Amino acid sequence: MEPVTIGRATLYLGDCLTLDLPRVDHIITDPPYERIMHDSKSGIKGLVRPDGSHHWKPLDFAPIDDIRSEVVAMGGQCDGWFIAFCTVEGVARWADAINVSPMKYKRACVWVKPDSTPQMNGQGPAQGAENFVCAWAGTGFAKWNGGGKRGVYTHCVNGPERDGRHPTEKPRKLMAELVADFTMPQQTILDPFMGSGTTGVAAVQAGRNFIGVEMNPDYFAIACERIEAAQRQADLFIEGAAA
């Protein structure tokens, strides 16, 4: 299938590990969780988000464990940052895979979720945060826009912008902050696990080029819809500024 082009975005329906993708400036992605998290997401009946979607939908994609090294190898076609979300338990596994690659492992950052799901059975503390690992795939010193900023990002899961049609959707404001911190205008961001397209929405709104890959046709259609709406908004902003 030919890619879909929407303004600054080029979207592929397929498997990122089998496609011939172009070289990019950065990879920012939310790949599948580790198997331990997949096994725990068995569904909790009756627990509903403010947007009407269920907090714990069964995940309809395979865990990252068996393909992590192949995903890390994609850093070889990147000239800047490689950023991948993961569970707390997955940080060391990502670091181990990155440290034997040409990339330079930098740090695990934290996404704090003030409105995360409570531990419904009351048998222990709830998960209140998620991580993402950062590696530098470019030459020379790593470059970003955050100066001495700490790698802690605080954003609610259930904000008013939440679409709700993907079980692990990230907040747009979180992804917009990462795009602003780690990338520059006109650069190209690749998300090989695009899901419902939140990274693409943040990218085109910030004047970045975006390449997204998603193998689930339903999520791909949602991503196309959301990124097209974001591109229209970005175009209107540019037209208004020029008037």
C-alpha cells in the first residue's frame, strides 16, 4: 500500500520492521509494553475514563520483548534522538539493548501521571508514572533545547483532548513538550509505532515533518483523521499569522 501524505506527514500502514523507511532526524515512539505489563492488563469491568472509554482494554498488539533489539537497530537510520516509552521494569532492558548498539544511552526520563488509575484491589501501590529512555544516535555531543531541565514530565492521562480510541494513548501536551525539547523546526520525526497518531499531531502542530507507521488498520485510520485535523489547524495558524 502506498503511504498517505497529509501536509507535513507521511503515514505508512504496515510493519515498521519490514518497510524501507527514509533516514530521519529523530525517532520518538511509544512501542508496545513489556510482556509483564501486557499480562497484567486483563481488563477491569466497570472502570471507565471521563471520555467514556475503558481504563483497561485488553491490548490487541504483541509485547515488545521479542523485537526490542530490532527496534533499537532502527536507530541506525536516525541522526539525533532515539526516544522510546516503556514501563519502569523495562528501562534496564532497553538500556541493555541500546548499550550494545552504536547509539549512546543517555537517561531514563519520567512521565508522572497525577490522575493514573488507582490500585483497585488495594493490595499495593498503584502505578503513578511511566518512563521513556533517551539515546543519542547522532555524531558529536547530544543536542536538545532543554538546557539543564530535569527529565520529569507531568501530564494527566485523562485531559480534555484525549481521543480515547487507543488503549495506551499518550497526552498530546506530553508529546508536544517532548517535540519542543528534543527537536527543531523543519526536522523529521519518525514514530514506527504510531498508534492513534498523537506524536504526529504534536509534530505537525510544531512545524516538524512526521513519518508514522502503524500496522493496525483501525488505529491507522484514526491517526490519519487526527493528523489531518492537526494539519488543518497548523495551516490556519500560518495563514492567520501571514495575514
